[in-house]
Amino acid sequence: MCLAIPGKVTEIYSENGIKMGKIDYSGTINTACLEYLPEIKVGQYTLVHAGFALSILNDDEVKKSLDAWEELGEIINDIDNKS
């Protein structure tokens, strides 16, 4: 199973000729390759899997994705509290 994590692009730069970006995952900043999304801009959300940004999310997709991750976190928290 693969998981693509939604994150907000906070910076775009070139590293060895490759388009890269800093991505904010709800406060955790990491880097991702942006080569697959040449049109992406700072402030947009993207789905990242294995270090590669795969798609640009519109506002509705961002809300649905972040809501789903929040719900998953609550479920895991409930399971942890029952054990």
C-alpha cells in the first residue's frame, strides 16, 4: 500500500539542476522533488510520495485530504488509549 502525504510548498529551489521544494506537512518541513510538477508555485498544496511531488491539490482536495488524515489520527489515538 502506498500513502501520499499532502503538504504545502513553502520554498522552491534548484539542486544540481533539479527542481526541488520545501514542503510543510502540518509543521514538519521536508524536501521533495518537484520535477513532475513544473507549474507548481509556493503556497500550493501537493501530494508527495517517496520524496516526489505527484499532483497539485485544489482547495477542496486539500480540505478532504487533511480532514481524512485528522480522522485517521483520532482513530489511532482512540486505539492507543484503549490498550
